[in-house]
Amino acid sequence: MAEVKVKLFANLREAAGTPELLLSGEKIIDILLSLTDKYPVLKELIFEKGGEKCKDPVLCGSINILINGNNVRHLEGLETFLTDSDEIGILPPVSGG
């Protein structure tokens, strides 16, 4: 099981009340489930409605999960394996001018 740094951005950081934390897991899905267990308010922001209760949770289409700068959608998705010292960034949609 890998210990990874998880960085939260924008409204995710505000909802959790912290910009980063350390979590352990084998895959991205393990980290996200641990995160949403610790901060239940994040469930509706990270997973599709009801997705966190399904056997195979579905990531919200607007959320980007990066591992060391690489989007998990271009890797193995929620099944992407982790190694110690990986850094995960969880980013909601951002707009501005």
C-alpha cells in the first residue's frame, strides 16, 4: 500500500478545510474512497450522484485527478496503481477571466 500526498484545490479544499493530506491506498479509487470517508461532503463533488454507493463508483466528468501531473483518464482511470511518494491533485472545474 502506497502513502501518497493528496492536494485539494478550489471548492474541494474549502469543503475539506485543508489544502493537502497524506492517505494510503493501492489504487486511485482507494484514495478517493478514503478521502470521501474522511470528508463526506466531498462525495457529491467527486463522484456522480449515487456513484459512491455503487460497486464501481463513477468519477464526476468535471473532476480531474492528476498523479504526478498526469491525468488518470489517460492512465488506468480509477484503477491506476500508486507508489510511495506519488502526488495526487484533485481539481474541480475552474473558470475565470
